[in-house]
Amino acid sequence: MSKMKDYMMDIEEFCDGYYYRGLGLKDFTIDEVVEDAGMHFKTDIAKTYARQYIMENQIVFHLDQGNE
């Protein structure tokens, strides 16, 4: 269980990085961040959890699904 929790926290940190590194979230859609998470972690589980984390927490995205 501990490894799964660590994995989930790694995905959360990855998503948070788009905000905290000042990458300008208006330059990225939620779908792009989710796809990047999938490529980085090389699993569909990462994509699913990244989308869930972003949508539930509305962490970094002050925007809706698209760019403005």
C-alpha cells in the first residue's frame, strides 16, 4: 500500500509542477497535462489519477477545459 501511495503522490507532484514551476497554465489544457503524466509514468493509471486529482482539487487550473 505504501508504494501505491508514493506513486499517487508522485503523480500529484507532477501535476502540481505545472503551477509551481510557473509554466503558465493558460498554455496547457487539462488534457495535455494528463497526457504528459501518462507519458512520464508510462501507465494509463497515471493518466486516470492525474485527471481525477486535477478535477477534484482544481489545484492549478484557474481555467476550464480549454485555453482562453
